[in-house]
Amino acid sequence: MALSTLGIGVGRLEQSPVLRSTSSKPYQRLAARQPAVTCSQDSGPHRKTDAFQRTVPKAATLGSSPTQETTKPAADKEPALFNWTKQWYPMAAVQDLDPAVPHPIKLLGKELVLWRDAQGWRALEDNCPHRNVALSEGRIEPSNGSLMCSYHGWCFDGQGKCIAIPTAGQMDRKSEESACNSKRSAVASYPTQEKEGLLWVWAESGPTSFIEASATPAKSNESYASWPGESKIKWTFERYVRDVPGSFDCWVDNMTDQSHAQFAHNGALSKPSTELLAKGYLKGWEPKVNPTGVDFPFSSTKGSDDPTLHFLWGPPAYNGLHKPGPQPSALWIYSTPTGANSTRLIISIGRDSTQKARVFPQPWWKKTMETVFAFIFKSRWMGHLKLHNIDDGDNVFMHKMSSNNWQRAQQEGGKINWPRWQYSPSTSDRGSTAFRRWWATAGGGGPQYADKMLIDHRPADDPNRRHELLDRYSQHTRHCSSCSKALENVQKLMKAAQYVAIAMAFVLAVILGRGTAPFSLPTFAITAVAAGLLWTKTRLALLERRFLFTDWRHADIGRI
């Protein structure tokens, strides 16, 4: 995912004191703006902490040479490793969550269920202690707003306490109360909060989790972004959520490696790679380690010697790409590790509101149809369809990279050796190299997962395998309130166009049977309308496919 893919060139950077300074003060000022966090259970003092500051060795610096990286000796006291579970992770766009039903999710391989009661959104372990079935298959009990297991009717409140066991209560109310008060009938509860239109979940449960969560701010975009020209940015796409194949670290590696966009996303959006490459390749500069994140500067190999793009990695999930200057743009991505080989991306893109839209060239009929649909339904689904093209360009790569890395580690006794596994001779590799170093040292090699890496041994051209990797419906549409509604409307219009065309054909047959001349104005008009409706149906069918599945093959895109 890259700004250059969106038709945003690499022009000269206006000096940014926040991004170009190696001092930590600007970032400390940004962290001070962090709003207080509220949890689903109010307990303990509210104390702000900075996990990244505790994690990154202060003595570690990267050399200024574009082709050489150096590391200073470690400080006297080794800093603590980054704690991946004592963190907030964004899990869903609130507007996509139906409060009337429970929603299954995964976080670090753990299966959880989201549901809403009178106090707000809750997160519980997706496992009923009675028979170990999924609570997400249950329903919201209307009488008390609890989460009911649909297998035997056990009900749970927002803290995971069992409050009703119907089969026990029918026989003896005291026995039911005793069973409900037992710890064995309780379900693990996880803190939640709403922020930036997203629902965040704390990755630990337990008696101290709510205290720790309330004392720790979420590493959200508000924590990092105070870019020059930010007030000019108008959000073009907001809260695009997609579950993608591939491990979390591979996706972060992908985003710190901005040079891939000119190749992997050729033809996906905006300009073809030939135009982008004419402006030069991306060159990586010295990554700047700051208290709240790591800034990876990039610039073009042609033109200015100043960095023109900045990527900020803020663990556990924040990825921000920003182009400052007279026409600022921003790409903000949250990458949530859902499992050992799966990641949830939440993307928002902003552009200078004074710029004319130059992105997403497309045929006139498609542009007209989408404009009409956007006017009628006033939804965000059009932007999501366009962002699918970007993710499709990466999905197969990330899946295979994850599998290859895991198999390589297994062959070498579980040890990870990135410098030996990957050859990175270019300055454009500096961002990825710096991230991998942080991952292996301060990051402790990444989070621990409750599930295991599953290797798909089917060949790359297996149609079923490709459908799973590029399945837009399962990965996005069925979870997105805007896209699922748009798909429903498209399918309704397809049926309507077909039925009306059939009706017009019947009318045509009737009037011809009554002696109307075949080449008269009425027959011509009816035939034209019927043909237009059938053409519309074929166009709608193409639009329907974009919600479901598109087999993105780079070899085919290159011939367009």
C-alpha cells in the first residue's frame, strides 16, 4: 500500500520540523495530545504510558550513510521487550457492526465475540464454558440485553459472568445462583473502547486487564499525526476493513517497503508504472527512532535530495504514510494480527481537498454508473472497490512470503535470520531492514499466537487457492455495511432489468402479433429499451463481480 499508487508524485519536501528533527520533543508533544481512554469497566487510576519508549533501545541509532547501517553499543540496562498483549488493537469499524447480533473476531489467534449491551460494546472469549461451543452463534437476549448461548440458553453479562442457566433454574433457583457464581461458569472478558470510529480491544483478559487498559492509551492516528498541511486533507476513503492472508510482520514489512508500489500495484490505481518510474525509484534514508515510533523517510532518485515521503511505524498496529508539502496526502493503515497467518487491515486515505481528483481512471460507462450509484445510495462502497485492487496486488505475495518464511524457520530449528534469508542491497530496502531489526530485537520476534501457521501446499495456479486468497466477499463485503448493502442493491437492479426486458419482449410480441409494422417507431422504441436493459444487466454483472472476486494476475495487468 503506497501513496505513489494513488497518483501522488514525489515532489520536493517542505521542511517539516516534526518529521525531520531527530529530537524527541515534537513527538512528546504529540503524545501529550492523546485523549484519555475509557474502558468497558472503570477501575484503577488513569495513567498514560508509552510502550514504544520502553521498548526501543535509546542507544540504538542508524547510520546516516544511504548504503550502510550501524548500531551503537547497547545501554547499561537492557530495555524491556515490547509487550504485544498489553496493547489496544483496532478490530472493526463501528458503523459496520450490527448491535442486534454478536460478531466473531480473532485477535492473536484467540477467538473472541463482540456484542453490545446497554453500556456499550463488549468482548468475550468466544467459548461457552458449558459445552465449549461458540457464543458468536448465539443471540442477544431481549429481556435483559445479555449474550445468550443458543445451545442451552446460558446467558452472560458484559463482564463475562453467567447470569442465567435455564435448565438449572427450572429445578432449583438456589442451584442456579450457585452455578452462576462459580468461576467455572464465567467467560473471559476483554476491555473495549471506541475511538476514531473504530472498536478497539485490549489483548489481555484477567483481573488487572481493565486497570492496565484504562491506564494505556491506544496507539491511534491521533497519537501520531499532526502533519504540516493536515487541515487541507479531505478524507477520500475511510475505514476500509479487509481480512488478508499473510502474517502480520510480512504486512508491516510490505508497508515499510514503499518501492514495491511501482511494480506490485501497476495498473491498480492512478498512473501506470511507466509514468511512476519516469520520476525515479524510491530511495530510503536514515530511519529516525523517536519515543512514539520510527520514521522511515523516502525520496525519488530523480529530482530533490530531500525526503518527500514519510512512513511512521508505531507498534502494535499503526502505519502512517504521509506526503507533506503544498499538496499534502496521507495514508493511514492499522494492521491487526488476527492469527499466525492472517491480518486485518483498516485503511483510511486523505488527499488535499483543493486538488482535482486524478486517480482511478476508468471507462466512461463505469464512471457514470458508479457516480449514479453514489448519488442514489450515498455510501463509501465505491472507494472500497478501488482499494480492493491495491490489496489484490499484494495478497498472493504476502501469503507466499509468510509460508516461505515459516518453512525456512522450521528447517533451521525455529531460528529467524533475516539478513541471510533476504538480500537487500538497495537504499529502498532500508525501511524494511530497520523494521526487521526492531522486530527481532525490541519486538522480541513478534507476538505469540494461540493458533498455528497452516501451510497451503496447493500450487500457485490452483483456482480454488487463488479464489480463497482473493475472495473479496469473505474478506470484506459480508462484513462491510456499505458494500453488503450496495451488493444487495446491484443484485436487485439486475433482476429488475432482466424482468423488465422480458416484459418488453412480451409487449413487442403482442404488438407485432396485432399487425404493427416491424420497423415502426413503437417496435423500434420497445426493442431499444429492452436491449438497453439487457446491456445494463451485463454492466451490473461486472460491477457485482467486483464485490465478490477478481482474479488479479500481474502478468495480465502488465499487458493492459
